[in-house]
Amino acid sequence: MLCAGKKSYFAAAVCIITVTSMLAVSYLRLQRLSHQPKVIQEGRRCRGKIANSTITALKGNKTFIISPYFDDRESKVTRLIGIVHHEDVKQLYCWFCCQPNGKMYVSKAKIDVHSDRFGFPYGAADIVCLEPENCDPTHVSIHQSPHGNIDQLPRFEIKNRKAETFSVDFTVCISAMFGNYNNVLQFIQSMEMYKILGVQKVVIYKNNCSHLMEKVLKFYVEEGTVEIIPWPINSHLRVSSKWHFMQDGTHIGYYGQITALNDCIYRNMERSKFVVLNDADEIILPLKHPNWKTMMNSLQEQNPGTSVFLFENHIFPETVSSRMFNISSWNTVPGVNILQHVYREPDRKDVINPRKMIVDPRKVIQTSVHSVLHAYGNSANVPMDVALIYHCRKALQRDLPRESLIRDTTLWRYNSSLIKNVNKVLSQTMLQAQK
């Protein structure tokens, strides 16, 4: 009717666009209204057992909650980091209990399964609920319905409710430690290198490791450097040690690495200036600066408005050794001595080296392993002459002769401090291990 009598194509187009816009605005308004919290009960006490596990399965075992976080960067919401079946989970509701008035609010969740699922049926997901306006809920329960009794459902504490001043400059997130991990020497060397470079906290999502590695982790926990997040994902899902789906009946890739990384960012959002996303066998080595703090100050000055800095990965094959730093007392420790591996593989034509990241966690919404999926601000690739990732592992280019590798002794700049610090850790952990 709005378009009756219009003869020109231009007028008809304008009319169609206007009607479409009106319908879209109405739809978005209705969608937002459907997600607004609604009071459903009053004058009651908050019930339900507080969840203490890192991974909590909801009824039906298609949704797993890691932890909820308060997020007011756009609107006042509770953002739950979780794992869901990408097809079967269509509807969830947040139940907020507001004290002391005892009002119970229900808010329909927006379920956002991360795009980097790599073919697996389960993937990392953000479960986002608008919070009640006149309430700062401390806990939330998740239910498949806006009706019913939730007294038996677990309640989750909403973290990041209070803004804090940064307690550390750099936090490294390592996810996930699995496969009875026993690369003890390289792990200690990486930890001590992180500390030399300016790291104050390392968060490890631990599935399992060797008995000796447990001793080493205990040392670093007691020292205050390491925080262990238990990660029993294989108690809930069939996990793959590969990153892509292989039609082998597994549910989620690489022990739920992406979910752990996202949780680690939100967990450290209010307490760490930067979060570093890399593996235990990777070290971001600055070439122009003595440590990460001066490097990041320089990178931020050169890249205003950038919140994600990506560093290029370079393989230093553990099969190619130097005769230097063959320290006899280290030979009885399981694992790789990185000081002996200073030959890196050359770049391959038509192959882009993967990258790992240092990010401002308050600017990240969703991350994958090698890039962020959604963030405020820009991403910048850090040039290789500024820094690179030293990654000592099995060779990727196995047929290359030694003379085709590139000798790169950047790591040796830190050898004196590194050797002294590693010896100190070994003297304490190895003695404890023998008791």
C-alpha cells in the first residue's frame, strides 16, 4: 500500500528500502525485547549448589559451562564461556537471583558458537545474557527453559564484577597440558625465559602430566608464578589431539584449546595488562628490545589503536643440535635443552607461518589460536626483525640438510641468566622428586 501510485523505479526502490528498514528495526526491537530480563518470582532465597568444577555439564550433556564473566563494554551482560553442540543447542536462559529483594529474573541467552570449530560437532561458545537493570547479580544459573524449578541447578559465580587495578603486566596462557606431558627440561627453560622477559603469571589448563612434571608445577605454584586450572575435558567429551575433525567420532579438537584460551582471556581481563597466547614450547623472542615491556611500549607507540599483536612462528628442529651448552647435569632430566637448538627452518614458498599473540584482554571479545575472531581495535603483524617465536619441536621440513637451516643464536643472549635460573629450579625440584 505504501508504494501504490508510484511510477518511477527510483521511488519504488526508495519505498522498498524504507519498508525493509522499518521491518528490520521492528525485528531487532522485538529480538531485544525477547532477551530483556523478566521478573518471574519474588520474595525467595537464592538456592542451588555453587559450581566448583572448571567444566560443568548441564542436563542433557550438550552444554558445558566453564565460567560466567561480567561484561559491560557494550551493555550490561553476563557472558558465559562454554562448549555447546553447534546444532542441538538452540535455546538457553539465564536465571539471575537478585538479593536482598529476592527477585528472580530470567533472561534469554544469545548463543554464539565461535566460527573456528574446524568441523567438530562441539565448539567454544559465548552464552550472553542481559542483566537486570537494578541488580548486580553475583551468581547465575543456566536452564533450557524460562519456566520450572531451578533449585537443583548449579549456580555459577559471575567473575569480573568489580574492576581491579592491574596486578601484573604479562600473563601467559598455556592450553592445554595433556598426553602425560613430560618435557620437563624445556618447560622449566620456557618458564624461566618468560620470567626473564617480564612475565609475572602463567596460567596452565592442565589435563594431565607426568609425576615429575607435577613436582615442577608444584614448585612454580608455591613460588606464585603458576596458576593451575584443572581441565578434565575428556571426562565429558571425546577429545581429539588434532586441531581438525577426522570423522573419527571425536567431539572437540585439541582438548578444547580454543575454549580454554577464551576463558583465560576473560579470567585475566581485570588483573593483567597483557595476555600472551602461546604453547609451552614457544617463546616470543624480542630482537630489538631486552624484554617484553620495552618491546610492547614501542609497538604500541608505533601502532596506536592496536589491541592485538601477532608474532610469526619459526621452527627450531629438536633433531638438529649445537655442541654448545651440553650441560651434563641436565642430561638426566627428561625433555629438550633449547640452548642446543639454534638452527631454524627457512620460510617455505606459498606457506604462511602461523602466528601467536600478545593481546590487550579488555579489547578481545573472541579469540582463536592464531588470530582473534572479534575485538575492539586493530590487529598488527609484528615484523620478524622486531621479534619472532622461537618454537623448538619436531621438524616440519624433515628432508632439509643442515646447511639449509639458518643459524639463529638470539636465545644465547640470555644464556647466563637462563642457566643459573634453571639450575636453581632443578636443584629444588629434582631433590624433591627423589624423596
